[in-house]
Amino acid sequence: MVSDETRARMRVSHLGYKVTDETKAKIKATELGRKFSAEHRAKISRAKLGHTVNAETRRKLRAALAGRKLSAERKAKMSEASRGEKNYFWRGGIHTPYGTEFNTALKTIVRDRDGHLCQNPKCYLPENGCAHDVHHVDYDKRCNDPTNLITLCHRCHSKTNRGRRDYWTEYYQALQVVRGIGATMELRA
């Protein structure tokens, strides 16, 4: 373990030091195929927790990756890494199935009622070749009463699934009442 004082001295001693292309190639060759232990990967993950990337860096990354084609093998690995326990939204296997009446016909009825527009007052995005999502206001997948369903664009719908369920339930219940849909719905005090 290196002390903070030693790190500071090392930082100063390396100021202005440029790594040659030959050295970069050697470093790359030694790192190629290297596998980190689970413990080391966990440490890296903790170190990056809360790290945000500024807009300029995002722009540069987007430009660098533009037009890049992924191999079928890479796509399969990425798909596998996002399923089940490996997915960062994993909550211990909690899964509630949708009711049988939540089908294409019901979704079409709700979208028609809402004029095929996102019903978030800050959005009102129209469908553009792709049908909007139908969201369960109270998050109960078995409660498929049209008064409990609202049309949202994918962006607004994904915001409702990032936590703060109590907030979004109250928000969209109040909105449904204002719209005159489900005026009998009870709002939480």
C-alpha cells in the first residue's frame, strides 16, 4: 500500500512525462487477455461509483464509437451480461406476471384514448413510427383497469422505473383525475 505522501511525490515526479508509442504498445501487449479477480473487479466498481462523465467526454466517446460494428459473439456476451442476477436492476428474482387481459387490444384502447401522445405534461411526444408504452399507474401489473393505465413515451416510462415509485404513482394518479379519467381513484393524502 502506498501512502498519500508517496503518491503526491510520484505525481510531481511524473509531471510532463510523455509515454512513447513503443511503450504504449508494450503496455497493451502485457495487458492483453489479462483477467481480474472478482475481488479486484469489485474494488474497481466501488472506485467508479458516483463517477459522472461530462458532456465533452460523452461527445468524444460518441464520435469515436460512431459506425463501429459489433461481432455476433460480442453482442451475445453483452446480452448475457445484462440478464438475471448480472443486471444492475436485479432485485432478487422478484417478478409479478401481467394479468391476461393486459394485451395488444387493451393497449390499443388506452393509446387511442390518449390520442397516441405521451401523457406526461412536460413531454406530449407523439408516436413516431413506434407505439408508446402503456404504464400501470399504481405499478400493479394485475390491475388492468383503463383508469390505471396511461400512455407514456419510452423516455418518460423509463423514468418511472428508476425508483421513486410513490412519487410517480401520486403524480400520474393526480394527472388521471385532472384529465377526468378515473375520477373515483383515491389519492393518497
